[in-house]
Amino acid sequence: MQHLYDIDVQVPMRDGVVLAANVWHPAEGPAPTLLVRLPYGKDVMGITHEVMPGFLALLEAGYALVVQDCRGTHRSEGEFVPHMADRTDGEDTVAWIADQPWSDGTVGMYGLSYAGMVQWEAAATGAPALKAITPALTSIDNYEAPWFSAGGALSLSLVTLWNAMMYTADAQRSLAAGEGTVSQLQQLGQAALFPESLNEVLPTAEVPVLAAYGKWWDDWMAHPSHDEYWDAMELTPELKNVTAPALNIGGWYDLYIGQTVRTYTTARQKAGSAQAREGQRLIIGPWDHMSTTGVYPDRSFGPLASAQMMGLTDLHVKFFDRWLRGDTTALDDVAPVKIFVMGIDQWRDEQEWPLPDTRWTDFHLTSTGHANTADGDGVLTTEPPTGAGHDTYLYDPRRPVPTAGGACLPMTPGFGGPVDQRTVAGREDVLCFTGPVLDEPVEVTGPVSLTLFVSSSAVDTDFTAKLVDVFPDGKAINLCDGILRARYRGGLATEELMDPGTVYEITIDMTATSNVFLPGHRVRLDVSSSNFPRYDRNTNTGGVIARESEEQMIPAVNHIHHGPNHPSRLILPIIDRKDQQ
């Protein structure tokens, strides 16, 4: 199919700012149009292909495509402040597209990460021409993901890298406009290329190259709680305005996985039309934020795991054909939920999420007080323990547990995704609670959480949790995890310090997974108080963590209590489908 291509098409916004877009459209006749809005540069084809995989197939399917630089980025006018103008700019751009002669008046949106966030922003306006969105690896709550965790810890390694990258691009724009200095640009560029050193700087709020540039960095550091600053960016209350069905795409090791499943279930209940509620779809693969191959150094999920092999592009075409072209049969052979079940390494179609046959099962923590390291005596059991006890470890923020895999941006090999946990599980400040060797397969599919009874010598500290699949040869692969900053145990909007020595009940959101623990394997839970530099270190003082120096840090002696009066337990969603395993 022949397409016409226009570069730097000027799209006016309601406040007079003009945004630049590249437009592909069929040479003959108006067409349904797909919009991608991104802050990373519409003319950088490497970025374009990463954010919009399969866009050539969508062009061949007869869609027009508009790729637009967000406000204040690359060739668009205005000032870029993350998330602040995306709602109105998205609404205005959708209306502009619908009015073009090459558009048939129907618009869909496409893209991942930030290019997924802006889809929800536009959909929340109820823009009438917007008929469908396909947000991948993204969030509707910008506090809980990506910039902080669902437990209130700063997503340090992501925040430093992303801001260094965005500030570098902003400094390039400034220099081209005769502002700023070459030295400043060089410093930011160096930071973007080698961000690891930024994570070591204390106080965090004063990381020199980022704090010196200012802008939104200062705002983020000044608002560590989910306060009114972040409330203004959260779209959950605005779902009532969404009338466009969404194809939600996630990865078990993606930094947005918790938000992906939460957005799907919430939109199914609260979207603003029956069509939007019933038209929600969910796809989750064994992927992270940068790769959809399903292949990692410590764990490969087989030849069917990749987005390409499972036909993700074809699913996009079908979804848009249904909602932009009105082909009511386009999705007849596509289940509402499609998930990759790790362990058996197979895709499976489902009708709901969480799965309706979920059996929520408590796995109790117990020991004789020596659960430290994987060689300790920590036990995970479905039988409630009869004896009381506790385990103790020293959390020293000057010697944090290093990040080893997980649902985070894979900055370096072994940082994100599935990683053998044997090295970190050998530390005395990691408690390991392990179940028996399995005789039968055990499937865990759905949201995972941990209820702990804790006490500390400090007025504030963190608690981390990690679900691990232990292989017969000792390899231990992480599946999902979470962190809770104790001051936020009552909610992310308010801080409440602890009384040292007092026992508190807390719950850690460990997001979600789908994994069959095979015969010969064991289920393990790892508990500690740091996961650095994925998250910032709690200084344990109760002060403003981002403003404290290394000299102000104090160690915390932390206790995990268990037994009849303190039923610490891992709550797993068990699925009994042995005929499919």
C-alpha cells in the first residue's frame, strides 16, 4: 500500500503552542489514524521502533500514523514538564487528527512506557474521536509507578537515569536556542551514559548534576509522599471519563506490572462506558521494560515467549480493526486475558483477572530464630505454626542488599529480570523462608502479598519481600517482589513513625506473577530491608530521607515475628489445574 509522508507537521494547541508531528497516510482515501505521542524524539528511528514495534505492519493494514513530539521535546514548542500538559495536548491532537482530510475521523493510540501514559491522559478527557488505546508497560498513577514504589520508596536507579536522559535532551534544546553551556550539556550527557554513580551520591536530593539543573527534580524530591502534587497526576479518579476500550500490555518483570494489572481491573469496573469496561483486554508476557524476547542469562522462557512469536502485532491490528473499523468479529478468537505461565513456559487464555478459580492460600513463616541466609532454618508452611518466635537481622544503610533482578529497568546485565538469587541470599541481612521439595506442581497466578509482624530499633525502616522459585540444582530465580517504607504502613499520603520495639502488622504489595513451581522445586520467600539501587536506602532516622547524608544514617535492628499471635504469612494465589501442567 502506498503512503504519503509529511515531516514536522505543525499541530496547534489551545494555548498557542505548536507541536511537531510526522504523518504517514494512505495515498488514496481517508483512513483510521493511530497516534503516538512521545518525549524521546519522533525522528530517532531507533527510539521509534522501540516505542512502536510493528508500526510498519499497521501501515500495511491501511492505518494512517501520526508520531508527535511531546510539548517541549525535540521539535515541539513549549516547555516539557513530565505529565503536566499531556492531557490537554492529547485531547487537542486527537481533535486535530479527526479534522484532517486524510483521517476518517476515528483515532486510536499506540505505544509503550511514557507513550502509554499519554494514552490514558488523552482517554481521560473523553475525547469523542478516540476510539481505542493500546497502552503497553505503563501506569495511570505516576507515583506508584514509575517514580516511587507502591510502598513509598523512591525508584532511585530509574529516577536518576531517566532525569539525566531527559535533562540532556532539554539542555541540547537550550544550547541550540543560545542558552545554557556546553559544560552543563557534557556533564548531563556523561550522567545519562554512566548513571550508576549518581545512585551513590548523598543526600539524594543534592545529586550535583541533576539538582543543579533543577526543574521537576526539585519537585519530586520535595514530595516523597503521595500528596496533592501526585494526586493531580493520578488518573484513577478520571477513569469515569474513559470511553475508549484499552488493550493493556505488561511484562512479569516490567517496572509497571503492578499498575498494569491494577489499571485493567479498575477500568473493568470504573471506565465511563459499557463499551470501555467490557472492551478491556490484558496481555502479560515474561518480559521486562526493554525486552520482549523472554530470554535472560539466568532463565530463558522458551521459543514461544517472545512478543513476535505470540503475534502481538497481529493482536494490535485486530484490536484496532474492532474499535476503529467496526469489525465486530475481529476479536472473536482473542480471549479477554492472555498470560504467559512461567515454569511450564506456555501462553494461556483466560476470561478474567484475577482468575476466578483462585484459591488464596496462606504460607506461614516460621523458624527457630535463625532464618538468616538460604542456609538458615526459615520455613514456609501451609500449617499455622504453634510456637512463637522471631528472626532478627541488622539493616545497615551503608551496606545495603544489592539489587539482583526484578521488575525494574535492566540498566546492566543481572540488574533486572529473572536473576539467580544465590549471592544475595547468602547475606546475614536476608531472611529466607523455604517450603518443602514439591512432589506435585504448584501454580501461583495472580496478585501476591506478604503480611508481616515487625518491630525495629529505629523509628522508620524498610521491609522488602521477594518470591523465589528454587530449582533442584539450587538455582533460585526471583518471580516478583515488593517494598514497604514503614512510615507509610497506614497509607502513602500520611507518614507515621514507629515506636522502637513495638510490634506492627504491615502488608507488602508484591505485585503479581504467574509461575508453576515444578516437582523437585521449592517455594521460597526472601525478606530484608533494602534493594539498592533499585530503591533508595532508608536512613532509619525518620527524617527526610532525600535530604540526609551518609553521616546521618543509622543501622536498624529489625525483627520479623511469627507464631499464633503474630501470623506472618505469604498470601499466594494458587490455581489447581494439574491437567494443564
